[in-house]
Amino acid sequence: MSHPILTDTVAKMKKALDHTIHEFAAIHTGKATPSMVDSVMVEAYGSQMRLRDCAAITTPDARLIQIQPWDQGLVKAVEKAIQTANLGFNPIVDGKIVRVPLPEMSRERRLEFVKTASRIAEEGRVHVRNVRRETHEAMKKAKLPEDEAKRLDKDVQTATDKTIKDINDQFAAKEKDLLAV
């Protein structure tokens, strides 16, 4: 039977891992993904809308993001939004579609992204360790019997090690992706 403190700890650690993975996804590797333009806000119908809420975003190939607004009247607004989002992209309007070719990435730029990914990984690891520390405090407050506390402590350490290993594995994969030309 799993202890409620352990269940809570594992859930919090999984959340930290998921957040780290999500942050990694935002770092682009030179391979086109719809998430690269996720943060773009479009001026539509008198308000700001997320790009994904007003257009279909696809990646027909590894070097191109294609955006098709559901309302053709938004094509110019989408183009402007991508330019002003400062993502380093140069959108091209092609009829009802906005094409966003990805620039080639220099070695320096790739290494910058690796540094960013490394920082994100470290933040994830720190978060996991903080969860472990909070769990230890909760265990002290709970005044558990010694054998139960020892067993729980071991399980919490196992969960911590596993989550940190997962973050490291994700980082290694992201780094490999970033440095692959």
C-alpha cells in the first residue's frame, strides 16, 4: 500500500518533470514544430488571440511551419504577429496561408540553446529536490513510526532519483537534438 505522503510527493515530482519537458519543447532544434509559434498573439476581432486559437498550424517538413488562419481575413494579422513576436522568423504570405521557413542555425545559436536547456534541466532538478525537502518536513510533522518513516524515506529518495534521472535523460536527448546538424 502506498502512503498518501508518497503519492503526493510522486505527483508533485511528476509535475516538475512534465513542466521541464514542456519547457524543453519550447527550445527549437532547427526542426519545425507547431509549438515554436505557440506564444504568438494575433490581433483578431479587436482583441489578442493565441495563434493556435485562430489558425491551423502544421509542419509540412522539418524546415517549414505553415499557418492557415480559419478566417482568411486574418492572414495579414498573423504575418504581423509573427514578425512582432521577435522569434527570428520571416513569415511569407502565400494566398490564404502564411509560410514560416526556419533559418539555419549557427553552431553558436545551438550552443546557446543547449545552455538554456541546461538551465531548464537544473531548475527542474532543484524543484524535485525542493519537493523532497518539503516531504521530509511533512514526514517529521506526521510523527510516523520509525520503521514506516524509514521505508517512506527510502521510497521518497527512490522517486527523487528516478525523476532526476528522467530530467537528465530528457536533457541529454534535447542536447543531442540541438547539436545534430
